[in-house]
Amino acid sequence: MRVTYPHMGLISIAFHGLLRDLGLDVLPPPPITKKTINLGVLHSPEFACFPLKVNMGNFIESLELGADTIVMAGGSGPCRFGYYAEVQREILTDLGYKFKMIVLEPPQERAILLEKLKELGAKRSWPAILRTLQTTWRRIKALDEIHAQSLRIRPRELAKGSTTKAYEKALLPLAAACTPREVSQALRTARKILGGVPINTEKKVLRIGFVGEIYMLLEPYANLEVERLLGEMGVEVDRSIYMSHWIKDHLLLKSLGLAGNKPTKKAAAPYLNHFVGGHGWESVGDTVRYAQRGFDGVIHVLPFTCTPEIVAQSILPTVSREQGIPVLSFSLDEQSGEAGFQTRLEAFLDLLEQRKNRVKFVAP
């Protein structure tokens, strides 16, 4: 069994470690490039979500390199993500690839999820599998912490690009760690590396909340590296969703029959008081909470044709007006260009600066 998986930001590092620690021969997909996108677009339905197309490109490139097993997440509810694995399986089979797809379903299907985990860790006992899951959980939390730290440091760095270089270096020990103890040691090392970036602690920066569909938030290639761009423009970005938060709210608490993310849902209630699939509910609630916390603005990203986020996008102008926080939405797909994207970002930041200096805000 030679296993591969889709790219999804830092979760790819954690997932690679999980499969490796289960004793599997892991073939990571090549880094996402224009070739990846072109392959995915060529072999995907035209109006499919952009993440599905990126994942299709990941799988085709990995299968061409010799992978014979694909591990993919499943889902349920109004979001089309629940259909990804089946659609991808059918397309890849029609293309003539010989492979096995193992789909990890959400907690409603606990027996199936445990069965799939046991299948992946066939040579491991249940205690060993549980220890591997514990290490993976700690690795995910550590990766999220380091990412959040980089977002705070980057807008204050003295040398442009120094935070990004340190961040990439800091990820290496976390990727290599194989036990909870090693993860803890790697986290201390990563903190030290990022803490060594020279910064201007007195610098006043804009603070922007980052909301939207989870894949678009977590995968830098998909969101045109907006976090890095904003940081290097002197903006502190606060991402609303991290993988550790999602696992805690949607997997752990939900599997126990408990409701997660209550503050966000309560904040959203005057504008949207029910689940619409994906992260549409959270996009509205988190925008309200960013306004309440005094943030200067919010950037909302969604894949083109994403129904849950289109619902949120239609509500956010009202939230913006009533909560007094500027919101800029980006609907992105394979046609999105970096030049126009950066121009809109720069214009939005100019407006936020004017607003902060008591100049009346005019919506873009």
C-alpha cells in the first residue's frame, strides 16, 4: 500500500505524520502548482467547487508517481464536500487509474471511522493507534500555534520576508516529531525560531479578521497567500478557523452530542440562526465577533459557487452596516488573478487606514 492524500495547508503535515506513524508507505502529493490546477480543472465538472478541482489535481499527480491508495475525508449536510470522494473516485476510475480510496467519515459514522483507521493501521494494535492519534492531535495544535504566532510577528518584522523564512524553518521539527514528547520539544524549538525574528514592537498595525470556507482559509495556494500578503503590508491577520478548533468543535464535541462554537452561533443569530452547510454560519458569526472585538475590518474568502458561503456573502453587507465593520469578499477559483486580487486588497487597506484616521468609510 502506497498512500497519498490531498493538500490542505498545514493539515497536510499533520496527516502525513499520522499515516507515517501508522507504518504506511506515504507518497505526499507534489506541491500545488499551475499544472496541478490545470489537471484538476480538465477532469472535474465545470461548476464544481475549486477545492475539489485542486484535490483532483493532487490525486492525479500522486497516482502518476505510483500511489495506489488515496485517503480522503468524507462529510454530511448541505455542503457538497460530502460528495467529493465519490465524485473523485468515479472520475479517476473512468480515467483508467487503479487505486483504492479510503474515506474517513465524520463522527456520525463512528463505527465506520474506527474501521477505516484500523484498516490504515492494520499492523498496529489499538493502543498503538490511539497513541498515534494523540501525537497527531498534539502536532495539529502545535502547528496551529506556530501559524498564529507568525501572523502576529509578520506585520511587525524589520526585514520583509524574515518571518516567512523563520516560519518555514520552524515547521521542520514539528513535521519530523513522532511522539508527544518530540512534539513538545519541537514546539519549543519552533517558538524560539520565530521568536528570534527582529520586530518593531511599537509599530501600530491594522487588525483584520479572516473568515470563510475552511479549505480556502487553510490552503495558501487557494487563497493566493492572502495572509502573507497582508502581513507584509503591515496587517495583523486573525484567522477564524484552525484545524484544531474544527476537530474539537465538529469531531470531538459533536461525537459526544454536544454543540460546539456556541459564542459564534450566538453572535450570528440575529442574522442567521440555523446551519446552512460548510462554514457559512461561522462566517457570519465570526464577522460579528470581530466587530465586537474592535477589529478594523474583515476579509471573507469563498470558492466560486460555494452555496453556504454565498448565503453568508449575501448577509455580510447587513452585518457590516449594522456592526460598523468593513467587509471585503473574494470569490476565488482557477481564473482568479493575483494582480487584480492585490489591487483590491490595497484599496481596501487604504479605506481602513482612512477610517481609522476618522475619515468616513465608503464601502468598496
